[in-house]
Amino acid sequence: MARPFIVAIDGPAGAGKSSTSKLLAGRLGFALVDTGAIYRTVALAATRGGIALDDDARLGELLPALAIRFAPSPGGGQRVLLGDEDVSAEIRTPGMSLGASAVSARPVVRSGLLELQRRLALAPENRGAVLEGRDIGTVVFPDADIKFFLTAAPEERARRRHAELAAKGDGSTYEAVLADQLKRDRDDSSRAVAPLRPAGDARVLDTGGRTLDEVVEALAAEVRARAGGGGR
């Protein structure tokens, strides 16, 4: 039996990866694996446990005990569960964004989560899978069937993120969001392990000036063309 068709979507914060991946997976009937949510959940669990985000020894001890999974949301989309607790909202704060960037720079965390990410994508019930992150096409699935790298100008990405936080009642200023984002860009791009960069065979797409539907349809058309209708 052929493995699921793997779609890798990488890019910096605020480029539209989450919204695009969610809609693309739904349009194609593929599973969605939000690897960023996995790193955020590790950061949350470490913070709750009083573990410094650069303490490799304790992070290594923490990982095997974490039961991270995705489940359908009653309103559509998916929830992120830590054990039986829905942490979907708690991991989407600016603090957890920076926490995810911090733990993702630790080799012990990246290697410890590789098997989980691959297992979620390659589950036999999946016809295909869309994986969103920062090193999907370069490390997690270097042999992905198709790879995309979404990007946009830093100011545009910060504007989107600020609007998203404001809609949730977060009082962060645009300037603070931009500063946090620029720091995360630097951290993600300069880390020694799996730095943020497009895979050599990735299609780079600037999402600035495009509607979400335009981006999703552009990617869906390429996947269908490559997959011969949407899957293997």
C-alpha cells in the first residue's frame, strides 16, 4: 500500500501557514499536522513544569511523558490536546510563540519530536497529509511529494498577527508584535539545528497582496496536478 501523499508547508510566523494549511487539508480531504502547535505544546508543558526552555536534560526527560494529539473540533478544524486537556487557546499566546521558538532550537526536542510528526502524517487511514512548520521540507519530510514555502514582508505578517490577537482581546501593540516577530525570525533562521529556510525544491510563494482563498487555490491546483487528482 502506497504511503499518504505528503504536502510540506514551511515559512516564517505570520505568512499564513496555519490558515492556508487548514483550508488546504480540508479542500483535499487530507489530514492536517500542525507541527508548530506541537512545539508550542512542549513549551507550555515545560513552562508549567518549571523547566527552563534551554534545559536539555529536563526537556529530554519531559518529552516521552507528553501525550500530544489532534482531535476534531465541534465547530470545525481541530483541537490540540495535551493528555485529555484542550490547550488550543493556551498555546496561541505571544509568550508561547516565543517559547516554541526557544524549544525548537534545542536538538533534543527536534529529534524527540520527529517520530511523532512522521507517525501522525503517515497514519494508514490518511489518504494524504498537510504538514505545517519551519523544517518540514528540509528535515521532517525531505522526500515530501510537494513542498511550499510561504512568506510575506515582516510588516504585513505583523499586521496580520496583530489583528488576530486583537480579535481575541489581546492588548498587544502592533510595535510589540512586530518586535516579537522579528526576534523569532532571527532565532528561527540562525539556529544551528534545522534553521528556517526554503528547501531547494520548494515553491516559494509570497502571500502579500493575495487573499487566503487565492493562496489555497494556487496550492490545491499544484497538489492536484502532482497527485493526479488529490492523492495516491
